[in-house]
Amino acid sequence: MRKAIFVLSLVFVLTAVYFSGIKAAQMQIFTDETASSSSPVRFGLGIDAAFTTLSMGAVNSWISDTVDNIGGSVSSSNINSGYLVDASFNIMLTAVPGLSFGPKIGYLGAFPGNIKSTGYFYDNYTDDYDYYGTLTWDLYGSMIPVLIGASYNYHIPDTILTLGGSFYFGAAFAHTEIKSTFSGAALNGTDQQLYNFDVPYSGSCPMVDITANIGLALSESFKLLLNLGYRVATVSQMTADQTQLGTALGDINAGDTAKDWNNNTLVFDYSGFILGAEADFTF
């Protein structure tokens, strides 16, 4: 997180220093960006890439409980952060400079959680052998937000700097996969075990996205923004997309709700802070 903040801030500052030395006339800086347009409406496109934190407390507790119960030599990693890319399609009224509104769609990918254990495992089905091998669990999460909202950017006179913010709301559609693989051999040496399952889950939730930004108006039609924001998106229930029998989670039927080891509904909370860079184009 600190590296991401440092790199984005350094790029932004160096760009500002470079362009601040160029005359406003050479950069075609317009304090009134509508002066050259006779159209009452203009259109824009914003493309954003960001690092984001995630609030997966319930999922990380499930990982911790699994580690406590799995046995063997165990290593694990939690789901704490991810990446976000999105595109906003903006409508701007020339009568209100700086104000825009429209839809935004994106993709959020979580950096996966993982559990890996090497050791002895009991065969619950035959009750007669133990196996020695490696068991891995991987948890993948993603979300597609579909939002609508508005943004405002104020162009500071006689500079290339802008200050602004945005507010978007809508729905987010989440997808999760829990994958497990075991490879090993029976202690009597006669049986090689290869086992794997993949259980996909889906869910949805309301979402709110609030962002503040500082920007560089590099021309009338192009701005570069540094965004800092927060997203609220808590999926209170995820359901299995298909039937999977005989998994390490038990028998999973399509439509079953994802549960923790205490049979409580597993909440996938994609809420978190956002730090990213955005390129804004006006047409």
C-alpha cells in the first residue's frame, strides 16, 4: 500500500512540476472549458486503475479456522486487498462547467487467499488408511459493479490543477470460487491419491462509491486524476452455482448458501479504500 501511494504521488508531482513551467497559452488551459464549444452537451470517458483494500473479516476467520483444524505443516494467506479497473461514460452540460453525470462499470479482482498443508490425512470414506501428502485451498473473489452517479471537477484559475469528487451508487455482482486439491499416497504405498474440487458461488449487493481527487488539466480535452475514495459493498449471502458432491466442504447442492465451519452464513465484504489514477477524455 505504501509503495503504491509513493509511486502514484511521485508520478503526479513530477508531471505537475513539468507542466507548471509551461505557459497557460501553450497548454491551451481554459478556465471556462465550454468557451470553444457551441454544443450544449459534451461527452467524456474516464478510465481508472486502482489498488483497493478489502474488508474480508468473515472469510479470513474461515481461513484461520481451517488452519487450526487442518493439521500438518500449514501456511496461509488472507484476502486483504485487490485491484480495480473501471470506465465511466460522462455527459457534461456546458452551462455547468465541471459537472458530469452518467454510468460507470468496472471489474474488481481480489488477491486470492490460500491455505497449504503438508502432512498426514485421514480417509473419512474408508476409515482404514491415512494418507501423506499436500492439501491446498485457494479462494478467489471478484466483483462487477454497475453504477450511476455524478462527478464535479473545479479548475483552479491560472493553473493546470483541478480539485473534485464523485458519488456513484448501484449494484455489484460478485463471484467466488473455493478450490481444493490433494495429492499424496497411502501409507501402505499402494494407492496414489489425486483429489480436487472447485465450488463456484455467486451473489450481489447494493454498492456506493465516494471519491475525492486532485488533477492536472493537461489540455481542454484531457485530464489526469489521482483518486482517493471508499467503496461500500457487502455481499451478505453467496449461493453455489452448481452441485458438487463429496467435497471437503461436504455435499454442495446448487443454491446452497456459503457457510463457515460453525454453519453461519459466510459474508463477503468488498468494502474498502481506493487509491488510483484516472485518465479523463472529453469529446
